[in-house]
Amino acid sequence: MRPHILLLACALVLVACGDADQTAKAAYKKSDTPAWQGAANPYGVADWKPSDRAAWEQQLRRRAAGQDEYSRVN
């Protein structure tokens, strides 16, 4: 019975040491670029292009106006 407990304890220690690192990877974390210089992807808005700050700000205003309950109802 005692060797089984020792073997189980060793197995648990080895499993605990095998945990992968969960920090943000440098490829995904790009805090040094402004938000309006985002990458082009198929999920973006059609009238916005990366590096176009004025269009990005206009899109944010349009999106915020669509979420305003008072302007949607009245």
C-alpha cells in the first residue's frame, strides 16, 4: 500500500511541474502601436482601412451612436 502512495505522489509532482507558461506571447501583445493602426482582417469594417485614423475615429463615433438607447428610440 505504501509504495502505491509514494508512486502516486511522485506522479502528481511530475504533473504539476509540466504546466505550460501562460503569459502573453510577444507576437500577440503589441501595445506599442496605436489602436487605429490595426491589422487588416476579414472581420474589420468595410469602410475602414488600417492606418486611417480619421476613418477609425468616425467608425467609433458611429458605433457609439448605435449603442445610445436615447438616439435609437427617439
